[in-house]
Amino acid sequence: MNEADNGQCWPPRGGGMGALVRATDWSATPLGPLEQWSIALRVAASLVLESRFPKILLWGEQLIQIYNDGYQPILGAKHPRAMGQPTAECWPEVWHFNGPIYERVAQGETVYLEDQEYILYPTRDREVYYLTICYSPVRDERGTVAGVLVTLIDMTRRREAENESARLLTESRASQRILQQWFDQAPGFIALLRGPNHVLEKVNAAYYQLIGHREVLGRPLFDALPDVRNQGFEQILDTVYRSGEPFSGRNLRVVLQRAPNGPLTEAFIDLTYQPVRDANGAVTGIFAQGYDVTEPYRFAQALRDSEERFRLAAESSSLGTFDWNIPQGALRFSAEARAIFDVDQEVIHIEDAYARIHPGDVELVKESIDRCIASDGEERYEVKHRVVHRNGTVRWAHVIGRVRFEQQKDGSNAVGRFIGVIWDITEQHQLVEALREADRRKDRFLATLAHELRNPLAPIRQAVHISRSPNVTERQLRWSQDVIERQVEHMALLLDDLLDVSRISQGRLELRKSQVRLADVIDAALETSRPIIEGKRHTLTIDMADHDISLQADPLRLAQVLSNLLANAAKYTDAGGRIWLSVGADATHVIISVLDNGVGLEPESLPLIFEMFSQVSSVMDRSEGGLGIGLALTKGLVDLHGGTIEVMSTGLGKGAEFVVRLPLPEVRSAPPTAAAPAPRTEAAPCKVLLADDNIDALESLALLLSLDGHDVLCARDGEEAVALAARERPDVAIFDIGMPCLNGYDAARRIRDQDWGKSMMLIALTGWGSSEDQRRATEAGFDHHCTKPIDPARLNPWLIEAVARRGPALA
């Protein structure tokens, strides 16, 4: 053991306080003998004893005093017994004020007091001190606050000098030369104001610097500085002058010119207004003194803002701290960290902490810590891992920390502590995963949509090539036409499903309810779904005991619900499977069940099955594919009917059952009588004007109408369409909306502005089919609005109506 270790050369020799420290019997104090003092205590005590500024060190729970020569004058008669004495016993007269400050410092806070008044009794007499003091925490080798370092500056003499200066202002003008010298040398700004108008009689250099070196002497304050008006200073000065009571303010905001003819800028000042009295005690003026604290104020404000942001971040993220003594294996948690790890004790063994980490993340955590240790503390530890609570709940934690090394007696470094912060990110992690899943589903949907649109395009393209072949037979030509018609219908259904889901989500899909027989709805659904059921050779069993069930529903949409469920069962059941459709009713609801013995569902798939773009399996697993919107559309339509739908499955390979419940009307009425369909009436030949910038769409529709005997005119933009309408006066004009030169809306308006166009039938044919698009078409003058692709049969009743409108204007 060397001399430093046995305490022979410590504390430093020289200086009265060093000798006093060596002479003090420290074994009688809570600090114990000098040779047993910790390194942290020795370092802190040496810092105090060797400083030229007044300093005192308060150590341990009883705050035992160790002070230097500079502090001795403040102690007065309390020296030398104050050395080693608890500060509460030494200074009982200020303990009510200092005690709470020491509690704040014990929490790691540094407290700074400027020009603080203290009433002390260094002797038997009461004395007033004005001290600027900094209370700083001192930490031991473990990083725990073990003491308080007090550094102070005695401002008493300066305060007395300021008071004396104010007194001297009331005396003879013979002292003005001395006073002006003191003014000019003062660190703060000073001004003497005379009379009720506050005429500036004297100002110092610091005051001139504050106001931008403007000439102000001999003028009323607010005439000389009009930019300071209406900021509250007039009222303060008037009150001080009338009442004779001084005013003191800190961090007062003022907006003024800081440079001659410069812009208005914001400043902050500490300011005192002291009334000046004559020999009879009457107030004759005001002594103004203060400091420009703009920069310190902004720095302090920025610091407060930063601390507040950190506090809010800590509170909002449940920020906790931890301190792991690596050699001892002891891990200390803050209250927030204990909540995250679901432990009750403040200190636990590291292995107990590892037991809380999810088994799949333990190796990641250990490898990351080892990597930080291997980097000699240069690499920061940052890991996101799972924590398993005692009730089985899994939470996500974000941990950031560093490894600290401690110097050994031989000068080497050894791993000491691992400290850091931790916060619960479970909600953030779940949100990120939800966004990732939504993005994955979007990508799957786009890929599926491309796949579903390419599927019908391939046979359409092949059928077109076959129909153009010079060797094509009549049978092959009819086959090609059938292929094109089927695939176009398939594409139209895909687009209709997408539009229906969009309308439901936006609340724009309206049902056309009527009293319908459920048996008729089921027949319509079977007609739609039977091809896929029979194509896969499934056995369909229908159990419907009551064929007279009727309800208020949209027959088309309800048939769509059932056909979707039947098609879904057929799609996800291997060939030769079984499907059961059963219908029943209770007192208030119709209950429809679709059951299959197909692939079934995993438990985690059940909550997602009705969401947009979700599919039980990848489209690669089932040749039928699909957009993943059929069940979402089905649920939306059931909801619009005021019903519910649920899915049940006991697992993969065990089939699935969908159950729909629809409300029955309060009074069961007789089933409606189905009206016989009216025979179709063909439209008489008429003159039709078509306008579309899509040449294929234009020519194909023109050909179909021509085959029905109509006289068809074609235009490729809005301008050409209006000109043809004016010259040919057609019975019907069918316009695309998005055309060059003149769009369909404007073309319709021009026609309606003409006498010959007021009774003409106008039909909007477009790819946009929202209610807003229909409203705009009506406002532009169109009689009807339809979306592409249009079934020529749908045009037939409108053409009949157009012929009926013929009159002199169109003759």
C-alpha cells in the first residue's frame, strides 16, 4: 500500500483548513477515520480545500461539513467547531430554507440562487448576508448522490454599495462627480429620473447601450423612448413615485430599439425602481437600476423547454431507468422499469431479469451486451425485445444503454456497470406491424388484381386472333364470340365488386328493398353459383323447411350475398366435396347457413376473414384466385340489411360454416306474386350520334347499333359532336365525358342551349359512376347516365323513348 492509500499525504498539507481536517477526530463522525474515506469523498474534499473561492462540502445523510479558508469568514465564531459538524446543527437559523434545497440536490438537481438574502448568526449578533450560491450534487463511485458541493460569492458588500449609492443621490450635488464615476463603472444599467414626468437626469454607459445610444438626457423618459410606451412601465413608475414604495422585477420583457434607427427587438431585463427622497422625506425622483438578462433568459428558457420536452417524452413513453452492477450481478430498476419488466423488487439478480425476457430474444440481448463490452464501451447498446409478464402477457421494450468501466488499482479497466433507459413500445410496435400488414395486403391485392385482370385478357386476345383467322369455321367463330362475352362479363363483375365495396365504405350504396320470397332469392343465387359448384363436382344439399319465408330486402343484393358464400365454399373445397345450404327462422330472424367440408380456417384467420383484401390462402394455392373482397362485400351487404354474419371453423382441413341472420318483418305478409316479365319491345330505327375519343369503343358500339338497324353518326371529340348534332339533328346523342377539345358536359350544355337541342335525348356514357358524377351529368343536361361497358340491351328503352320525342324541332 502506498502513501496515498494509507492517508499519510492526504489531505494536502498547507493552508489552515487542511491542517484542521487532519487534526479533526473524524472517527467520531459518520464519515469515519480519514484513511477509510472513499475515493469520491477524498476527491470532493480536496476540490474544496484547494479552491480559492468559498466552498463547503456536505457529505452523507447528515450532511457533515468540510470547508475551506474562503468559507471561514462566513462562519465567524462557529469556526473551528463547524468542521465535521452536521450542517443542520451549525446553521439552525436557515435550515427551514436550506433543508428543502438539499432534498432537491439529493435527487440530482443543481440549484442556483442569485443575490439571496440570508439572516445569519455567525456570532451572537444578527447579520444580513446577500449570497449568490450554487448547490451541486456530488456522486460516489456508484453514481449515487452522496453529498452537496456549495460554492458561494458574498454579494453583501455590493448590495451595501448599491444602497449607499441610492442614499448618496439625495445628498448635495457636490457628490455628482463621484456618483457619475460609479455610474459609468457599474456592471448594470443605471438611470436617475426626476419629477413626476420621470425626466432622465443621469444615465450610465450600460443604459446607453441598452437603448441604442440615443440622446435622452433632460427629456421625459417616454418622450425620449416612445418605443417603450404602452408596455406597462408608465404605470409602474407612476405608482412608485406616488406611493414611495420600491418596485423590483425579474425577467421583464421590453421591446425597444437596440440600435439607432434600428428595428424593434425583444429584450429581457431585471429592474429595480427605488424612490429618491429629499431632506423632508418627499419623493423627488426614482433611481432605476438593472441588468440586461436577455441572453441568460433565453438560454434558461431553452433549457426549461428542453427539460419539459424530455419530461413529456418520458411520461408519454413510460421511460424507466436501470443500473446493473455487472460484477455483483445486481440490477436496480426504477419504478417505471419495474412495471415494464413486471417485477416487484427494486433490485433483482440479472438472471431473474433474463427470465422475464422472451426466450426468442435472450440471445439477441446477450450478444448485444457482449458486443458493447468488447468495444470498451464505445458502442452504444440499443435493442428492442419482448418481455413476458407473469400473467403471460407479452410487451415490447426499447432499451438504450452503455457499459461503464472502472479503473483498478493496477491502472487497468474492468467492466463495472451497465446503465441506461427503457420504455414500453408495445402500442408503437403493434401500430407498425398493423401498417406493415396493411401494406402487405395492399401489395397482395394489387398483385391479385393484375392476375385477375390478365386471366380474362388472355382468352379474349386468343379468341380475337382465332376470329381473324382466314380459315376460321362458323363454329369456331361462335366459340370465340362466346369466350369474349364470358370474359368481358367476368371483368365487369370484378369492377362491380370493387365499386360496391367502395360505395359501402363511403355509405353511398342504397338498397332497393321490397317484400321478397326467400326461396326466390335462393334460386337466383343458385343460378349464379351453380356453374362453379358443378364444375368442381361438389354435392350440394339444400335444407329449407319453410318455403314461404318472406322478408324486406333488396332481392338482387341478397342473392349476391348467398351466391358469394356458395362460390366461396366451392372455391375452398377440393373437387368432389360437399356443401350444405340450410334455412331456418326463429321469432325475429331468418337464419341462413352455408357449410362445407373444405380447407377450413386457422383460429387466427377468423377475425380477419371479412376484412378487405384478406384471403384464407394465397391465390397461388387456389386456381380460382380472387381479389379478397368477396367476403368484405358480403358482410357490407348483410350489415346494410340490418343483419349479422359470422364464420366458424374448428381448424385447417375441417371445413367452415358461414351463418347469416336477417331480421324478419314484424308482420309476416303473404308472399308476393311474381309478375310475368313483359315482352321486350324493339326500338324503331332512329338516328344516333356517338362521341368518344376511344376509337375501339366508338366503332364497336356503332357497329352493334348499326346491326340493330339504327343510323349511326360518329365523332371523336366534343367539338365535332356538337357540329354533327347541329347539322344532322339526331334522335339520340351518346357522349363520353372525358373527350379532348370539348368534354361531354360542355358539349351537352351547348346542345341544350339551342332550340333544336332542347328535346334531344342525351345519354352520358363514362367510366365514372359515383353519385357526384350522376349529379354533374344531370346538371349538364343529360337525360340518362350509364357506366362503361354498356349492354346494348340497356339502351333499347331509351331509344324507344327518343323516337317518341320526335317533333317539329327534329324533323
